[in-house]
Amino acid sequence: MDISNGSVLITGGAGGFGGATARRLAKLGAKVVIADVADERGAALAAELGNGSVYLRTDIMSEDSVVAAVEAAKALAPLRAAVIAHGGPPPPDKGGRTVGRDGSRVSLAHFAHTIAVYLTSAYLVSSVAAQAMAGNEPLDSNQRGVIINTASIAGFEGQPGQVPYGAAKGGIIAMALNLARDLAPLGIRSMAIAPGTFLTFAYAMMGDDKAKETFGPLVLNPKRMGEPDEYAMLAQQIVENDFLNSTTIRLDGGQRF
Ligand SMILES: NC(=O)c1ccc[n+]([C@@H]2O[C@H](COP(=O)([O-])OP(=O)(O)OC[C@H]3O[C@@H](n4cnc5c(N)ncnc54)[C@H](O)[C@@H]3O)[C@@H](O)[C@H]2O)c1
């Protein structure tokens, strides 16, 4: 799909995956709405892209905020791609194994919060973006837009203590095909990327060196964490290649935990 005259919405657009993808899609000529709550990083990235792309403070937990971000993208140019790559507010408590050795149970609030951050919000962004894309003139290829969600290898084989996150990401994997079926008559594709472990801002608390030391050896080959631009390369290919539809692509260097 040619997005050179279009706009792109990226939730978590100031983040590791989102920022790398913004840089690549802006190079293709798209105007990007960087939708995030990281004001400083978001504004700096918009200035760096410098092609009419904007940062818009957007909370993915709020329907009004997501609708406003989609409207902002539409105001720039027809919305051709939505890349959903956000984190979210921290959970209300620590979580852990479903039932711990001490007999404690993961709270329902913790489970529900994780689903809200990683799955419900992804549906919200996907559906609002698709509604906007449905109003686009189709391109010569008869396509109107593409939606790219971010799953995780935890959606296939999560670790102990990852039931809420694995369930949310499993939901993303299921949603990729279901969205594709619903949106096919509108000429809108739906895909998901399931990353392994990538060095993004998500590991800032741990520190880059510690993260590399901990997670690099888990990868089959190459024996290192992924780089955000490797995610962005795949996102670009999904945007450009109209025959990619309805599936989740693992991007993990062969990691199987
Ligand atoms: N990094 C990895 O190893 C990895 C692996 C698998 C899946 N993922 C998934 O990739 C996605 C992006 O993660 P990342 O690694 O790029 O992390 P990141 O921390 O670099 O980026 C996430 C971005 O989301 C933003 N954000 C936080 N709360 C928000 C809110 N309420 N509204 C809007 N934006 C908000 C943050 O400010 C940040 O810029 C997540 O869904 C994560 O689960 C990451």
C-alpha cells in the first residue's frame, strides 16, 4: 500500500517500537500522529520527523482520547495505517503466579487491568481507526488501510506469572484474523506482530546492560535482544505488502523461552 499521501496513527508512538516505526513510515511520506503520554519524547520525535507529523497526548485508556487522536490523523491526511504499540498505566498490585506458594491469588483487578491495557485498548484503537479508514477513497489497489497490532511471544508460550499478559496477547493474536474478516469488505487489512524480547524503554527500570545480559542468551540466534528498528522493518513491510493479511508474525530470533 502506498501511504505517501496518507496519515498514520501510532499509539505508544514515542516508545521503542512506536518511535522506530514512526521514523520508517515518515520516510515513506506519511504524516504520523504520535499518540502517547510521554510528552517530551513525543514532541522531540515530531520535531525530528519534521514532515507535518505531530505529537498528540493520547491516553489509550480513554475512548474520547483515542477518538481525538484518530480525528487528528484524519485532519492531516486520509488515515492509511494504525500501528498499536503502547504500554499503559501500572497494575494496581504486584501480580505473580495465579496461586502463589503462600496460597495468595492474583487479584481480579490485576487481571482486568492488564486486559484493559493490552487488549481492550487495542480493540478500541483498531475499531476507531477502521471506522475512519472505511471513509477513505480506496487506492488503485482497492485498499483503504491497514491495522497492525502488537502481540507478544507470551501470547503463544508465556512464562509462569504471565497469565494476565499472556491472555491479553493471546487475544491480540485471535483478533488479528477476526478483524481481518470483518474489515475485508472495506479493503482494510489486519495483522499482528509477536515480538520476542526487544530493548525498548520498557526495560529502562532494569537498565540496558542488565536487560541485555538477562534476555540476550534466551534468543536462539542471533544471541541478543531485538532492536526496535527490526520491529519497524516488519511494520513497514506489512504496510507496503497488500498480500500480508490476517495473521500474526513472530519476530523473536527463534526464542521459545
Ligand atoms: N519490548 C519487548 O520486548 C516487547 C515484547 C513483546 C511485546 N511488546 C509489546 O510492545 C508494545 C510496546 O512496547 P515497547 O517495548 O515499545 O515499550 P516502550 O515502553 O518503549 O513503549 C511504550 C509506549 O507506550 C506509552 N504509554 C504508556 N502508557 C500509555 C497510555 N496510557 N496511553 C498511550 N501511551 C502510553 C509509553 O509512554 C511508551 O512511549 C507493548 O504492547 C508491549 O507489550 C514488547
